[in-house]
Amino acid sequence: MKQLIEKVELLTTAAGGTWGIALKDLQTKDEWTMNGNLAFNAASIIKVPIMAAVFRAIEEGEHSLSDKIALPKEELVGGSGVLQHMTPGTEITIKDLLLLMIIQSDNTATNMMIELVGKSYIQRFINEHGMENTELHNKLMLPPEKRSKHFNQTSAKDNVILLEKMHHGTLVTKLASQEMMEMMKRQQITNCLPRLIRFDYPQTLDDGPVWQLGHKTGSITKHRHDVGILYVNDRAMIVSVFSRDAYECDLEETISRIGEAVFNYLLKD
């Protein structure tokens, strides 16, 4: 892992800005952090613990994935996602709302999930899982007058905690963990960790490396984040990368190169 760490350090130094990174090899248990506990504006990464908290509420019998919610006009917000363009009153299942929240980073779907279980419920879930640097203060894309003075925050190490439990099937339940990871594997925003990994590799191990990435991106002005688990053949690594205070194109390029470096590390091993 030494060469991988050296590569990541060179990449982030060249890019400038501030970085929070945590890597964990899920086979060897080797791990490394750079500013792992440093709090960043969470941007859309906050959607991962929100998803997990909703699955907890479902497990507790409060809701069901098949329950339908009417799209409320007052929850329509801008930014990413398609729901803001749909007709208010349209009924959508909780499962589809969670899927849109993760794979398209839909902000309206996110606010509907926060409204469904409540900010305090989500924060209790976060605290129970030892995510000491993660706080949910606001719904997404609210106007300034409706926002708390605090921003939603999280850290690279906190997301390793959550993703490792998801990988081992202990985040809520084994079935819930599997469903959450399957949603993250269907991510449609691919401009960071997976961008430089070849998508034309064969789909069978006999013909070449088989890989999957379950991840979630996050971006606001001068911030770019991506967290997930990269699976290559029978190897896996948690990659949690947060960045800020540099040109967005440089941050995205660097995160892409980190994703490529991790892929090559897992492939070589």
C-alpha cells in the first residue's frame, strides 16, 4: 500500500487545496488517512447516511419501500435531479425516491426523505454509528433565510465507518446493506473516482478484470467529494475523498487519478 499512498500524496500536493482522504483495504485491513477527521461541507455525501437512516426506519416498521408519497410542490428545489421538473402530486415509491437521491443526487428526493423520517432521527442514527464529524443541519438547496447558519458536514473517516458496515452487511440489516450498495453501484455521476477506469473491461473473470464501484459524489463551488467501495476481482477497498479550495477541474482530475491508482493497486495485488 506504500506506493499507493505515495501516489495519492503526490497527486494532492500537485492539485493544491485542502484534502481529507481515508483508504481501507477490506482484505488486508490496512488503512491510511490524510486529515481523516477534518470536517468538510458534506454537499451530497450527506445523502448516504440519510439513505441508511430511512432503511432503519423501514426496518423498524415505520415505512415500507413500496409506500408511495405524493410529490409536494413546497419540496421542489433546484440543483441536481429530475423531480423538480415533474408534476406536483405525482406519487413515487420510497424505493424510487431513494434511488433518485443516490444515482442522480436528486435534491428534491433528498428533502422528501428528510421530511419523512425527520432531521433528529437521522442525526441520532449518525451518532449511533460513531460518525463524530457528521452533522445534518439543513435540507438541501434551501434559500438562505430558511437555512441554519451551520452547514451539513462530514469527514473522510466517518464515511469509511458507514461504508465498512455496509460492506459487511451490518448497516441496519444484511438485506438493507445489500440494497443500499446496489443503489450506489448504479450511480450515474461518474466524473470523479470512476472516470479513468476502463469501462470496456470484459464482464467475466476469465477474460480480464471484473470491477464495480458503489459510490456517491458530492459537489458545490470549490468542493468535490466522492466516497465508495471499489471492487476489483476478489479485492475491495473503501475510498473516501474530500477536497476544497482549488479549481473544480483540478479537484475532479485529481480524484479521478486517485480512483485509477486504487484500481491499479487492487488489480496488481
